Amino acid sequence: MSPQTDSVTAEAEAVTALAVAPEVAARLGSDALALPGRLPEELRTELIAFRRDIHMHPELGNREVRTTAAIKARLEQAGLEPRVLPSGTGLICDIGTGIGTGTGTGTGDAAALPMLALRADIDALPIPDTKSVPYRSTVPDRAHACGHDVHTTVVLGAGLVLAELAREGRLPRPVRLLFQPAEEVLPGGAPDAVEAGVLDGVGRILAVHCDPGVDVGRIGLRVGAITSACDRLEVSLDGAGGHTARPHLTTDLVTAAAKVITEVPALLSRRVDTRSGLAVTWGRVESGHACNVIPQHAELSGTVRCLDLPAWREAPDLVHAAVDEIATLHGAKSEINYVRGVPPVVNEESSVGLLRRAMETRRGLYAVESTEQSLGGEDFSWYLEHVPGAMARLGVRRVGDTVRRDLHCGDFDVDEEAIEVGVELFTAAALLD
């Protein structure tokens, strides 16, 4: 072995040694550098099959009956005691709440510690799956196009590995698996889950989200806001209709709607600090039935997104005022339904540090990259209103792939190696926390 190779090896071992907390190193003894919790090949194969099964049978928010049953059955097979949430879908499962057991029966110093929660969302989207793969969705107009099937499989796999470590007495603190329904339904299933007590006894919560812009084998991390606030906006416009030959005798509602569509975002950009990133984006417009009839009614709907909490708190009043102002200017009566969604996910610094150490221990220093705040919304933010935690972006892009398969698109897919990466990230975090 060359001196240069010796140096690289020594440096890698030093980094790994530093990444292992002293109390964990003491527990693991001579195996400290070989942190346990890697994914066995047999389980890796099983998890890929599990993910594909869920992918083929996507279920919308609060209807995830089959998905919940599949998760519950596998956890019970491992000797665990999952508990379905009061809503009837989604579940939690505690591991290591008793010494040497994954079933949650027993007491001890480790069992008395606050739990580390690992959260996955389990619902799918109401869009068609357009991929040509054997595991394509079998349900018309339903697809796991946001990677929730991967999130679910990662937390399940981490739970199975951690349960085995708990039985061996190698889990330093208890862990709660949280499989949450209805993330895609504003304001998300998280508030209901919190109300049901899923954070009782939890001291920290972690999650991952698939990122098609990051190569598999890597994660993206950021301290502070990593997603944005997202609300839903629905606007109804009414006015006198009539013949297109005499628009001066009507409200000309189509023109009024067009002005609301274009001028409300422009007006808001002058009433809010541009650094807040407040943005109104329309997704649906409906008005009229005939080319020569000016309609009496129009409907618009879209989303309101912003980067920071102060702007999010002001957004409803600002949007109401802007819509009313533009509609009135064009003689239309407006009715607004502003649906509160989710605040930004604000990653807590020590939790980001934990995820960084866990990933570097598993995959090396270059497996972690910095990531930008996105304008996407995530109801994981509601948990962080109660306990510290962080969300990592899990790389799912095949290395060298030049075609971006973006989230919320019918052709979205992942490199399934990401499942193993996610499992080992979470197991390392549980051991290092």
C-alpha cells in the first residue's frame, strides 16, 4: 500500500471515529468504526419488492387502507406492535422502549429517554402513471409521483433493522416509526396526527423527501427553511353576462378573470418584500360555454407560496385585498376561499448536524451536499412546531441520467438504490443521536 493510500485510509478512519458519539462508541466497543445497522441483502431485495407493490396500488389521502395494512402486517411479522391512527389509516410503531426488545414491553434507562421519530408519508397523487415499467400503477389516475412509496419503504426498512438492534441491546434510545396519511391534502395529515398524540414522548423527528435533482447515494441538507409555505386559493367572480356583440352592456367576466390572473400576482409583488418570495400561481380557470356568450360566472384556483413565516402570516389579508381591488376595477363581484395549507419546514441545526454525521459515517464526506430552499410545501412542518427535527433531500437520480423525472409528473421514478441509502441514513442517525 502506498503512503498516499495510507494517508487517505487514516483520514477516512479518523472522520468515521469522530462521527461516532463517545457514548455510542462505548456501547459498541471495538465495533465503533463498523457502525451496525447496514441493510442486509435479503432485506434490501424485500424492500424493493415492497416499494413496487405500494407503487402499483397507490391510494389517496385518508384512503390508504391497503397501504396501512401492508405496513402493519410486516411490522407484526417482525414481532412489533404497530398502532393504527384514529383516522383509520396511517400508524405508529415504537421500537426499543424496553431493554433488549423491539416490542415496547419493559422498562429501563434507555426506554426512559425521549424517542427519535422517523416519519414517512404514505399517500399518492390523483394523476395517471405514464411510465412503461412492470410496477406501473394499476389504479387509473393514481400514482406515487412524489416518492411517498420510497419514504414509506425507507422508514419500514429502518424499523426492521432497528428492531433487530434493539433485541441485541444495541439501540441507545427508543425510536418511533410514524407512517402518516394525507400529506398531499391541505393542510396535510400531520395536524391530525399531532392531535392523535404521535409526538407524545418524542424528543426529535427526522424525515426524508425524494429529490430527482440529487444523485442517488447523496443527500441534500440545509439549516433553516428548506421548503416554503403553501396555501390554496379559490376565487369566484360574478357579473352580468350577455352577447359578445355588446360587451359594454355586460361585466365582461372573461376579461375580469384574465385581469385577476395577471394583475394580482403583479400587485402582490409590490406589497410584500420581494425576499419573502410570495407567489400566486394559477392552476385552474373555468368560465363560459359558448364562443358568443359572455358568461355570468368564472372560477379560478391556484396556490399561494412564500419563503418565510412573516409573509405567510400576512398572505391571506394581502391576497384578499388584491383580488377584491382588481375584480372591483372591472365590475365583477368576487368571493374568495383562502385555505390555509402548511408553513415552511424549518430545519433545526442540531438535527441537521445529526443527519450530516449519519450520512458521512455511512457514505463519506462527499455524500452530503448543500441544498437550496424550494417553493414546494410539506406538512412535516407541523411537527417542527412542537419538537426539533429536520428533513433531508434523498437523492433518487440515477448517476449519469440526463433526463429529469420531476416530482408530481406521471413519469416520475427513482433509482431504487435510494431505499438502501435512506435506511442506512436513519439507522445511523438512531445510533448516533
